[in-house]
Amino acid sequence: MKDRAYQFPTPEHQCCACQGDLSPGGEFYSTICFLEEEFARRNYCVSCWAPEEGGETTSRVDRSGIFAYWRTRRPEEPDGEAVKIRFDPLVVLEFFRGLGGKAEAESKVEPETAGEEEAGAPPGPSESQRRDLRFVLSLLLIRKKILLLKGTFIRDKFEWLELQERRESDKTYEIANPELSETELEQVRDAIGELLQMQV
Ligand SMILES: [Zn+2]
């Protein structure tokens, strides 16, 4: 069940908006969105993603379920393996912020204790998925000193990390420690690396 949530289709060298080919050696945009109960990576050509570069006025991409995006390049060889990019703290931070929902810095979000499958709830990752991902992302960001650990406290039987962005110190977060095993930690970290196509 847990594994399934992180599965994603093999990236195709095709734009998800216009179905055009992403040419070898060419640049395109990769995104992470949440589709049908799992995270997925979707690729878009530059002219669909950023029409100002292509002479159009509106983007053909609906950015509402997108958690993070980055600009990347397809390898020259037609069948070349996608190359993992070096750790990019800004993409990781964007993914981390995206998982937190809106305006967390101003109104501290209490952990949801209600059922995760409530009727009428907007589709999105479950609370436990969010919690696992955000915790592991925060560890990566602490390691790179993008997030600073200000302290810890216990609430609702969880240990919580109090975090602050180094560059924008008004942005603070409280992240629950889901107490994952070493194996689970590695699974989540690998999933993040695969989703972001990044060395983490
Ligand atoms: Zn396109």
C-alpha cells in the first residue's frame, strides 16, 4: 500500500499537454503532481509550460495539482537513461512547501486526526504520505542548511521538529517525526530521488 503511493509511470519523452516529442538534448519542464492516489512525474515542453517563451499568452498547463517543477534536459542519446541532476535545494524546498498546503507559516496546521478518506475532501496525498515525505524532505534540507532546526517538542505522542527557513526566517514549520525505521526512511528517500530525478 505504502509502496504503491510512490509509484509513477516511466517517464516518456513526450509533452503531456501537446503530446509533442521532447527532443534529445532539448530542454523541458518536469513536474511532480498527484494523480489518482499517487505521485507522478509529468513532463512538458517549454512552449506549453512557459508560453511567453513561445509567443503565446496563456500556459497550456494546469498548475493546480503540481507540487514542484524544474527545468531539465533530455540526454542526447535517444535511449539514454534519464540523468539524475545534482541535489537542487530550491526544488526540494518547493516540494517541501507544496506538501504543507497553504499559509502554514501564518496559521499553524494541526495534524488531522479524522479519517483520511473523508467524503468531499479534495484529492491529494494522505496525511501519512505527506507526513513521511515532509519529514524526510526536512532532513535533507536540514543537512544542506536550507532549514534550521530551532527545537523539538512532544505533542499528540509525536516528536515535532521546529524548523525555520534560513533565507526567509519568517517561514517556520512544525514537522512531525513519523518514527520511520531505517528501511522506511531509505524507501521514502529513494522515492523522492526518483520523483525528482535527483541525487538525494
Ligand atoms: Zn507541449
